[in-house]
Amino acid sequence: MADVKDEKGRVSSGSSGQEKENIKEREDIYAVDTSDTRQLAAVFENPLEGIPHEQLMEDVTKFCEEYDLMNHLDDMKKGALVSQQPYNYANIAELTPEEKNALEREHTHKWSQPATLYWLVVMCSMAAAVQGMDETVNNGAQAFYLARFNVLPYSQGGRYSQNMVDNITGLVVGAPYLCCCLMGSWLTEPLNAVFARRGTIFISCMIAALASIWEGVANSWVNLFLARYFLGFGIGSKSSTVPVYSAECAPAPIRGALVMQWQMWTAFGIMLGNIMGVAFGGQTLAREDLGWRLMLGSTVVAPLIVCAQVYFCPESPRWLIQHNKLHQAHRSFQRLRPTELQAARDLYYTYVGVQIERKINTGKNFFTKFAELFTVPRNRRATLATWIIMFMQQFCGVNVIAYYSTTIFEQGGYSSNSALLASMGTGILNWVFALPALFTIDTWGRRNLVLFTLPFLCICMLWTGFSFWIDPPATFGGVSKSTARTGMITTGMYLYEVFYSPGMGPVPFSYSAEAFPLHVRVVGMSWATATTWCFNFILSFTFPHLLTTFKPQGAFAWYGVWCLIGWVGLLMFMPETKALTLEELDQVFSVPTWKHTSYQLKSAKWHFNKWFLFKRNQTPLPPFYRGANRLNES
């Protein structure tokens, strides 16, 4: 079928063209055939496309009359016309030269935005940093509080067997993620429904602050476990709400970049958590028992700052529209957009989208939409792909380093203080190498990034584990002082962070956020988030047992092998999604799984022959997706 390029240079296939024709036959903006999933995707791509001018102007007038916005009628009409023809605004006669210039600046000066939007971005970035600190500040404190509560094996004068010590260590470390998996992630929707986005962020950060204090004053490992489990209520809802809030408030040209800020500033928080370990290391204070308490309690500051910041942020306009608070939504858009025209455009366009979603979801609830993730073939393929990528974000082994690096470095031969410093290095690299992902994720593509970096993660895991065979301690349970040993272990873990941060770090959440159709996207993201927290807990809980049973060599090799298994799974079941419209995403995920797998295996063989066997004269493989030739572009 012939390919057609739109004003953005995006390619659509002949079948999509037919869908466009179907849209042009609509005489009512809200007249949508909910049984036709392909038409749904085309309508969501631009619900105003194909609506006659008179009909559009009549609907805008009714909208303004119904919600007492007649004072803004002219701006609303202009905004509707711009929404209908987003790439043809220069030819809209109703716009003034100043208004056309403002629309042009959205693309030529896309970071020229109101101060309120930047305040919101700073708040969301700080919330992400809270998340990162909550995850890693326990790393440095772990050895000290285990000794304080006498969670030690009999061989070290403790009161537990080694197996019980491993159980307790894993439970305390993994407690927040157990809560996220079982309760925290699933409470996101009811919390947002009742308290809105800002309220949910405030509550989640207040929980984080209270949990920090509770952790710092815990008087037993059971008490500490409960404090960290309570922390999970904040982590689960915050991790789901902040990216959604950011996306709903951001202008379209910079929406993807702002959503990516979550992962980057989470990495920054991970680094801060490691820095707190160095700052309050138990050996640096007169009272060793005070150091770990200050480490865990240090995370109280950042969430309180977010609680103050969020008070001055506007509420999500989309949430307000969903709850029929149009005046407040308009005021939010006025604060978040440079001009009145852009605020009116986004208000009306978002309203139309929400109304269509309501029609589609009539009679549905959370459970019926959850069932659609598995019963509808297009959704089932997206569910499988997001499950694999979220599973692999954990089982590539990254949080082994995030949660246990200090313990690993001590077993490698470092002193306690040196181990804390070395752990800080992993945090710094994690953040620094997250920065390139802002540019590579939309140029290289999601699939290419993870397929390129996973083999290196495998190599680094094996490198780190096998380095423990270099100059082992002379006695069982002793410590090697070999600089070659510590140098190789450190290099392996540092290189791991270099390859993780631009690939498996940002891709899973970005991919999961766009793979599902709009009408099940919230439920799909809840599924994806619960998946990653579930396996996060499993990793946290089982790693001490792996260290005891298989030693560091076997524990790291275990996750190295999973990197290879994950690479094969992602090769076969993860379609590329970069720069695709909603229609094209439906086209990609509508391809039967066996066809996608067969093609990708042939493609892998073709590239292996080209780059490793130097067969440069092979016949190129035909594009797999109709009209989506650019999916293979780098």
C-alpha cells in the first residue's frame, strides 16, 4: 500500500488512510464507534479532524455557554481551529500575526515557558529525588543497624542462624517494595480520584517524611520493617502520580522530555542517598549508633520541601476537566501556557478528549478494563512487552548494586568507610549517564537502546562476580587486601552503571507509558508499576540468600544470565514505539506475536552475518510494518 506523509513527516499506511476517511464522515465530534478499535485510535490522534467548520464552531459555543466561558468565546473558537489543524495554523485567517508567532515559538523556542511551569518541573524533579533517596539511603545504613539489633549469625556472636539473618535482611530492605506491589501501586487511582494529583503528591511525600523519622528512631528490626513498609505507601502512589501530573500539565512539544525528568532525577536522588551514607557513616561519628539513624532520617528534608512546593503549583487541568471543574482547569492552563490562545486551545481539546473517553468507558470499571489487558489481542501484546521490560528492569540486577553495594564492596576488601565512598561512586555514575538518555531515547529508539546495552550489563555482572576469585582471603570469612581484586570489582560495578543508566534505566517506564491504548492506559500503567515493584521486592529479599549460598560469583552470574535471557525475550516480543502515532502503535501491536518473533529472529541473524561474519552483500530485509520504515532507523 502507498505511504502518505503528514506535515510532521510521519508515515501512515493505506489502512490508516481509510481510517482517516472514516473520521471525515463524522458529523458529531462525540459520535465514535466504540466497537472499532482502529477508528478509536484515529479519533484519539485528533478528535477534531474531519469535523465541518460550522459544526465545530457550534460545539465551541455550546461548550462556552454550558460552562460560563462566554467571555473567552473568541479565544476558544481560535483554539479549536488550531487544534483541528495543528500544523496549518499559518493559514488560519482568524489568527492575528502575534498569535501565529506565539504558536511558531512553541516549536522554535519550545523551552520558552511561563515561570509556573518551571516551578512545577522543579517540584516534580524534587519528588523524583525523594524517590531515589528513599530507595538507596538504606544501602549505607544496613550493616550498622543489623549489628545494632544483633541480627547476626551465631558464628559472629548473634542470635540467629545464617538463613534467618538473610531472611530478616531481605525483609527489611525490601519492605517498601512489598508494600508497593501489594497495596501502594493499587491505591494510586482511588487517591487520585479523591485528592487529585497535587493532594496525592502531598500525601505521598508526607508519608515519606513520617517514615523517615520512624526509621531513624526504630528500636528493633521489626519496628524498622514496619517503618519501611509504611514508606511503601508513599513510594507506590508517588511513582505513578508524578509522571502523570507532569505529562498532563506539560505542553505537547516538551511533554516527552519532562516525563523523562522523572527517571533522571530519581537517579539524582539515588546519588544523594549514597552521599548521605558517606556523610553520616557510622565510623565518622563519636557514637556509631547515631550514624545509621541520621542516614535513614536524612530523607525527611526533601519530601517536606516538595510538600511546600506543591501547594503553589496549579492542579492538573485534565483532572479538573474530568471532574467538571472547567473554570479551575482554565485558570490552570492560563498559568501554564504563554498566551490566552494556547490556554483556550488546550482546554477545549482536552475537554473533547475526556468526553470521548467517558463515552468509550461507559459501563466499564477497573476490573473490566484490567481484563481487557489480556482478552484483547492488541492489548495482550502490549501487556506482554511491558511485563518483560519491567521484569528485566529489576532482574538485570541494578538494585543489587543500589541496595547492597556497600555490603558487596566490604566483601571485596574495602573498609566500611571506603565501601561507603565506593557506593557513592555508583550513584554518581548512575545520574551522570542518565543524562544522555534525554537525547538517545527518541533518536536511537527504546528497543535499540535496551538491545544494545543488555549484553554489556551481562558482561559487567560476570566481570564483577568473577573478580571475587582474584586473590581470595587466606581464611574463610577473612578479608582480602588485594588492590587488584578491589579494583576489578569496582570497575565492573562502575561500568555496569555506565551502561544501565541510558538503557534499562529510562526505557521501561517510558515504554510502558505509551504502549497501551488511551482508554486502558491508566490500568496498564498500574499493571506495569506493580510488576516492577513485585520483582524489586523479590530481588531485595533473595539477594542475601544468593550471596550466602552461591557467594558473590554465583549471585552476580545469576543476574548476568538473566540479562541474556531478557535480551532474547525483548528481541522477540518488544516492538519499537519511538515517534509513533496512536494509529501506528495499534498497527504495530496488532501484528500476531509469531509473525513479529519470526521476523525479529531473521533480522538478528541478518545483522549477525553482517557485523560478525562480515557478509556485507546480503539482500536487505523488507520493512516489517507497513508504512513504518523509519522504525529501523537509528
